[in-house]
Amino acid sequence: MSQKQTLLSPWRERYRVRIGFIFALLFLWRTQPRNLVLLVLGLLIALLGILIRQWAAGCVKKMDELAQEGAYALVRHPLYLGSFLAASGFIFSSSSFSFALSKPYLDRTLFFWCFLWILVDSIYLPKILKEEADLHLKFNNAYTEYAERVPRFFPMKLKWSDFNFNTFNWALWKKNKEFYSLIGYLIFCVILFSRYFF
């Protein structure tokens, strides 16, 4: 893995959370759900992402030890997977199957999809590569073997036995403060349903 791949510029490292927060505010400001079925389906996809983040937060101990159980037995970056699913679900909830490009709500939806792709490609993918490089330096062969066994982002060949929740630690979940994403999800739901009905 090259240095160029793993290097995350200081401003992106410092402001990535703020950029995501601004993106969320912009979405809430301009979104306009127009299809109840897509709204519900999108929120269910977002909920799946949020639940994956909760599961991962109860398993990860940051850089203290290599997380390989629970959500980390399915993918190496479940927190980022959860965030991606949540963002995709929220955008999908405001989508429409109409192809009338003159309609402003479709223009906004396309803008949000493009912006999400830019966020993933320019900020979160470099962050993922940097974290992997750091983990490899810290855990050496243990991380190499883990990376060969577990996919980076999307799980492959899932079996019911893969979903092991026995390693979930409530104290660890509270320490990682992932409950804030649950609160954020509920706020998004209230705002999106309000936009649809009113």
C-alpha cells in the first residue's frame, strides 16, 4: 500500500466530521420526500446502517486491541459501512422514479447522491486506507491474516451463524457514545415525515 494511498491530508482529517454534519444539515434543509413507499424503504435502509453502527460500537476498542468479533467478523470497517447505508437510506427516502429533470426535487436528489460519492471517495476512502495502514503497523501479521479473511467494506457469503451478538459490550457501547446516532436517526425520521405530510 503506497504512501499516497494511505495519506489523509490534515484538513480532511480535521474537518471530515464537520463536512458530514454540514451535508446532513443541507439535506434536511432542501429535501422533499414525495413517495411514501420510498420514504419508508429509505428509512429502513438507514435504520439498518444505524444498527450496524450500534453493533460495531459495542465491539471496537479503537487501537487498544484488534477487533475481530461481532460486526468486525463480517467486515473490517462496519462503522463506515453503517454510515454509508444510513446516508444512502436517507437520500433514497427522498428519491423519485420520475425522469423529468426539470423537477427541482429530482435535481436535489441527484445532487445529494453526487455529494455522497465525493465524500466517500475523497475523505472516507483515504481515511479507511490510513486506518488500515496504522492497524497493520500496530498488529503486524495478525492484521494481515484478518484482512485476508474478512472483506473491507461489503460482507460476502453471509450465514446466520456469522451474526454473533454475544461479544457485544454495553459499557463499550456507552463509552463510544454511539447512541448519538440513534438520536440523530429519530430526528431525521421526524423531519422527513413532517416534510412528506405537511
